[in-house]
Amino acid sequence: MFRFIRTAIIAIAMMAPGASAADRTLHIGLQKTGLFPFARQLGTIEQRLAPLGVSVTWSEFPSGPPLLEALNAGSIDLGYVGDAPPIFALAGKSRIVLVAYTPQKGTTGTILVPRDSPIASLADLKGKKVAYVRGSSAHNVLLASLASAGLRISDVESALLSPADAAAAFVSGKVDAWSIWDPFAAVAELRDGARRLTDAPPSASFVVARADYAAAHPDVVAAADDEFNKAGAYARDHRPDYVHFTHEATGVTEDALSLAINRVDAGDFAVLPITDAVIAKEQAVADSFTDAGLIPVRIDIAAAAWRPAPGL
């Protein structure tokens, strides 16, 4: 049933007027998290953009930082990342813009410890070895969580590992804790009995574009954002479809995806225009990294917020 629905949607998209081998192409970067894998399986973005003469390609990345490196290099035009990757990219002078955001109530990121670990509180992390991806949302989860316990990130031993390498290190006992997001957290909880030490602080995830691409093709960016929002609304109301399609897109087990999606707040499926409140919250995250000495300059988030013309 699910496969039939997806095939029908993609078939309609391929028959849309304006499609040809000479189409302009929107290159989208995605991870195993968020709405993008689901949207890819639906095929509705292809359908929406075909009449504009725009085709779509998708590239998967293990986390936000390498995705933004590809964006800065021009390998992709648009992508989806957590709160910290744009901050590190902007600190490195990447020409990117935040074009939309998804609210995050904090349930999808966490710090995990092994089931039998003696670590019972954030304060117990002092002196322990913690795995995370530098410049990722997990970096912010660790920074903010330690701060809430009166600790600095220098109070722990950092193990800068990709999600795949961190998972192996966590299972083998080479690290004491792991700051990570879903669905990796859900997999570790179900497969390895990992225990959640804390939830992430409320934040936002972002649809990010190359600044020159957004300036040249605002209609394409606006249409893609609108389709991501529609995909989110569909996922919110049809969670079994989301689980099945995302499993097909990523290979993550359906039980892990079910655990992950069932702790997502209903409002966290929306993909919305950037607001002043979102800018202020992201600015606070950026300032926390600067204050901790983790980035060398202060970032102006407002300057990186995309403001499309009315009607787009």
C-alpha cells in the first residue's frame, strides 16, 4: 500500500509539464533525521518544481557540519541541519542563509549513557569521556546541559566522532557518554539499552541555502519550503506512513523511527518562515559558543536570515 502511494506520487511528478533533460537542478542535502528523507520518498517536491523546469537531486550526509561544507562548496543548494551547524559555518565565513525553521521542543536530542553506567546526573559527567560531532546540534546539547549543571565543556574529555563511529565507541565502552540526536539515540536505546541522562534544550532546526542560490532562485526556495511544510503536516497526521517511508529512505529500523517520532511534539513537524523570535533564540546559541571560546567571532544571525519578497 505504502509503496503504491509513493510510486503514484512520483509518476505524477514525472509527467508534470516542463520536465526535460535540460532542466535546472535543485541539489538538496539531507541526513537520516528530520523531514527530508520522508519528503524525498513522497516525491512531492519534484512534482511541485517540475513546472518551473527544475529537477531535484538528493545527497545524504552523516551530520550537519559536512552537509554545510558541501553547501559552501556549491555541491548542494539547500539542506536541513540543527541549530549549531549554521553558527560554525557562519563563523567560517560560509555564505549561507537560514530560509526556514522547524521548532524543536528538546525531545529528539539527548545525552546517553550505558544502561549500567554509574553516571546518574549531568554533574557526574565531570572528567568523563563524551562523544559528539563538533559543530552539530549535539555539541550544543552538551554545552547547554553542562552549563545547567555548573560545568564547562572543558570539564569533560571530548571524543569528536561521527554518529557511526560514536555508536561503535559507545557500545564498546570506549566513551562514557554520547551526545546525539534521533534516530541514532532511539536505535541505541532499543538495541543497546542506552539510558537518557537528559533531554536537549528547546531550540530549532533549519532549512539552509546557499546565499547566492536563494538570491537567484527565491521562487524555487519558497516552493521547496512550502512542500517541506506540507510533508510535515502529512507526517504529523500519518505517522505510520512517516515511519515506513523514512525506513525505506534511511534503512533505520521502523521500531526506532516509531520511538523517535512518537516523542516529537505535534508542532515540531512544521517548516516555517524565520521570525525575530527564532533569530533571537539562535543568536543566544551562537553567543554561548562564542562565550565558551568554541568559535572565534560573534555571529550576527539576523544578517543570515532570508527574507523573501512578499507573495513567494
